[in-house]
Amino acid sequence: MLINKSNPTIINIRSLWKANPIFDQNKFDLVKNAVFRNKGKVINVVHPLYCENYLNNPKRLDLLNSYKIEISSSGYSVYLNLLMNKIRHAKAPVFIFAAKINPIKEWILDNFNRGIFIMIRTRTTIDPNPALHNDNGSSWSFLRDIYERLYISHVDLTGEITIKEDQIEKGCVYFVRNRFSAFTFMKARVIPELTFPNLILFSGQEYDFAQL
């Protein structure tokens, strides 16, 4: 299976899972070879464009308002441009955790002219557990099996959201990082500048997104 040089290749994670009826050996080999060429390193993006919904609809700011912070379009644009530049220049396959797959596919096709993107559907936009099975434990086990068979050894974690409150790490990106800690064959690190809002909060202190 050859990559179309003028278009990104988008793959459903289920087609890489050997126990799944839609398993595709050609797609599996394509991703595995790309991982090998990049020395086991991949990029994971958790819930991209999640905060964009809040920027476009101020009435949906309830979650972030609970942290007493204001969204800034300029701050979000800086983060998103950095993330897209990282992806454009990377040779690594990109695994994307997303609850709504079609909008992310459109985003990929509109912004990238190359690369391999593997889509991992999550339970909801605020629940990053992969929806590969009825229960979360089995879903993570299946994902672990896929990553291990692909010989992934290092994951750069990016996406939305990340917040540290009184040294407690919160948000979907940190949640995925913590679940990856059970994948003993690989290392996962969060890239702060490629996450949003990437804030450190302290009790009683207010922050403004415009400062990002």
C-alpha cells in the first residue's frame, strides 16, 4: 500500500487491530514501517479543536469558567499553529483521539498534504477513553496490543486540555499520559507548548487567556 504524496492517509485504528473483522494487513504494515523509519516515535493528539467550540460559542464556557479563566482566540491560534507546524514537519505517524471523527478528518484534509493519521474514537468529547470495546479496561488493553505490535517506543503527547491546579495535573492529555504509563514497552511525554490551555493555577488566583 503506497501513500498518496499529495494527500494524507487516514486510517481507522480498528483496521490495525488483528482481532477485529476489519483488520487490514496492508494498513498495518504501512503504519508499522512508518514507525520503524521514525525509530519508534509517534505523535498523539488528544481531542484537537475541542476548545475551538468554546471560542465560537461563549455560552459553552462553563467548564473553563470553573477555573476562573477567559478564553483568548489569539492564545488558541498560537497553540494550534505550533501544533500544525509540528505535524507538517514530522515524519512520525499521528494518532488522534477524537469523539467526533468526521470534523477531524475534514481538518486533516484541509490543513495537511501528507502524513499518516490514525483515528481513535473516544467515548465523548470530555472522556478520552478509547471506544474500542464496551468497557474502558478492555479498550486500553486492545490499544496497548496495537501499539506494542507496531513497536512504538516513544509518544509525544499533545492536544487539549491541560491544566495544573496546585500541582495536580488535570485534563484529557494528562489522563491519556497516565494510562500510557501502563504501556511498559514505551515512554510517553506531554509537550506543554503543544497543549492548550497549558495553565498552572493556584487556589484563589485568576488567569486570563490573553496572557498566553
